[in-house]
Amino acid sequence: MALADHEKRELAEIEQRLADEDPKLAAKLTRPSALVFLPSRTVRVLAVFGVYLLGLLAMISGVTWSSAPLVVLGAVLCAGVFGRLVFSAWRGYRG
């Protein structure tokens, strides 16, 4: 759904006012994020891998410091990642 010409002009005016009022914020908003260049599937895989590593780190730290809650937290994170992967595969298999 395309914007009408007057809506495009209004947005351009708002953008110009923002750049005039707060140039730092305008520069930050126009600068693309590093994740923009990655496909969303890659970002999701990296996020899942990060959560899994965080769970492993929590379990290792819990064992090292004899902290049962930390071991449980790590186990829940790792099992949650595994469960999510199984659920996604099952949902994809079902159609």
C-alpha cells in the first residue's frame, strides 16, 4: 500500500524537523544496524545458539559454584532450546 503524495511530504517535513531539532538522534536513526544485512533466519539461528550457550555457561557455573538454582536455570535454557527446535521441526513436518 503506497503512501499518497501529501503523506510523503508530511513525513519528509517531520524528518527534516527531527534532523533540525536533534541531529544526533536523526543520525542514529538513519544509520543501519549490523543485523539489517543478515537474513532474519540467520539472526534467529544466532539467537538460539546464543541462548543455548548461555544455558551451558549457567550449568557449568552452577556446578563450579555448587549453585543448584544456576544449574537448574542452565538446564531449563538448554532444554527449552532443544524443545523449541523439536517443536519447530514437528510443526514444519505437519505442514
